[in-house]
Amino acid sequence: MIKDIKGLHHVTSMAADANTNNDFFTHTLGLRRVKKTVNFDAPDVYHLYYGDETGTPGSVMTYFPFGQMPKGRRGAGEVGTTEFAVPTGSLRFWRDHLAAKGVTGLAEGTAFGEKRLAFDGPDGDGFALVESDARGRSAWTGGGIGDDTGVFGFRGARFALREVDATAELLGFMGYQKAETEGDVTRFVIEGGNAADTIDVERLSNAAPTADQGTGSVHHIAFAVDDRAAQLRVRQALMDTGYQVTPVIDRDYFWAIYFRTPGGVLFEIATNEPGFDRDEDTAHLGQALKLPSRYEPHRDKIEALLPPIAA
Ligand code: ZN
């Protein structure tokens, strides 16, 4: 069994408009934009990163705003809900705040003893705020949301799957322990990890449609390991179990490997090193357009293709 995984690292989704996306995550949710770069495989598209003050692994929501792209269809084989942790007692604020901002899909409930508020992202993304302990984390307050209500980072994620058994087995192999089951949802928790330590697996009926990826869909979900040595151990263990895992890819702010899981969700394993302050200081994170070195000679051309983003 793998012992190196520490919980979530980041979640990457697809959006339509870059400015709508930026405004929602920085002003409505109050996260900090910690990096403004491009999709390393398609540099005419931004890659925007939002998180806490420094982009701590386990707090980082990232987006590819593709512009014209069909909306995703929700269904089986995807991350159905990305869950953020907020302070206990703050959901009343959030309900009013999100409603005032015109956010749709607001629905309060409880799962596994935690109060939650589901809501839609700007492209129909499935999100929830979950009342949770800070566990050493603190909210970014530069976006105008107070530290008594602000988002700490991720609580976890909920997968929507038609076939759950193989994914449950994989999560177990990755170090997650099966906890409780409520209805069609089973919670898995990683011990000794970061605070973004839950994966909930929801079993959909066989009649559920298969998800189609588009705007508002999660593209992949990344799990954290401390360093490159741990990543290589995880890669080997997965390959020994029969998974097809990509080579290690340099993403400038972390190192990444990817593999497709039996339930259909694309998993990434990402290193906590080197982090988002490797090419700009903490005070100015996310402000300037950062390009990987291979695109730097084409900066003028790339900047001309990208829409300016408001602060
Ligand atoms: Zn990623």
C-alpha cells in the first residue's frame, strides 16, 4: 500500500470566460489568485490558480478558461462536487452572500455530520462549502471575505460513479481508509495527511448518463506527495499494480504524473515542491503573466492572444 499521499493537492477544471472565472473565485469566494500562467500544452489558453495566501497544496483550485467550448454534462465518471472548508457557523453568511451575488443551485444539507451548502460555479460546476475545523489553516482575506468566514482550502471531493468498487480499491491502495456510508455515498479518509483529506464516492444508478467533459467539468484531481522521491515511489507502486502512468512532467510549480482510474476520473499525483513562490515573491503572487521558459521567447505573441484579466 502507498503511504506517501497526503490528501488533495489541487483540482483543475474547465471554464468558459477567464474574467468571469477570475471574478468568481477572487471576489465571490474570496480566494487569492496565486498564479497566472498558460496551459503548458496550449499556451493560447490561461491556466489560473486560486488558493490561500501561498497556494498551499490542498487549497488550490485551477482553471483552463477555454472560451468557446460546450458546457459539460454532469453524470457518471467524474468529480461531481469539489468541497471547500469554511469556519463553523459561517454558512449563514455564505448563503446570503452567494444569493446576493446571483449564485444558483444553493442547497443546504448535512453529510457525515458536517453542515454543507451546495452551489453552482459560473459554468455549472458542482461545489459545496462544508463547515469544518481550521486544522492549522487560515483564509485569505485580501479578497474581501473575513477570516471568520473565509475558505480555508479544500475539505475534499465527491466522485460520481456508476461502478464504485474498483475506485474504492484504488483509494485503499493509495492510503485512504473507508469510513462511514450514508445512503449511496461512502466516505474515504486519509490519516496523517493535510486537511483536504476526504474523498466521498457516490454510487449512481446504472441508468445515470456518462459525464461529458466541457466547461464546468473537473478535468482532473491531483493528490499531494511531499517531494519527487515520494512521487517516484507512488509511480512505481501504481505501475506494479497495472496502472498506466505518465512519465514525470515538470509543471514549474510542482511535478506531475497522471493516470486514468477505473471509474473514469483522471488522477494526478503532484509534489508539494517547489511551490508557487518559485518565480515571484509571496506579496505579488498571481499578478504577472508567468510563462514556462520554452514559451518565454514567444511572450509578445502569447500576450496578444490572451484577454486581459482584471485584478
Ligand atoms: Zn493538475
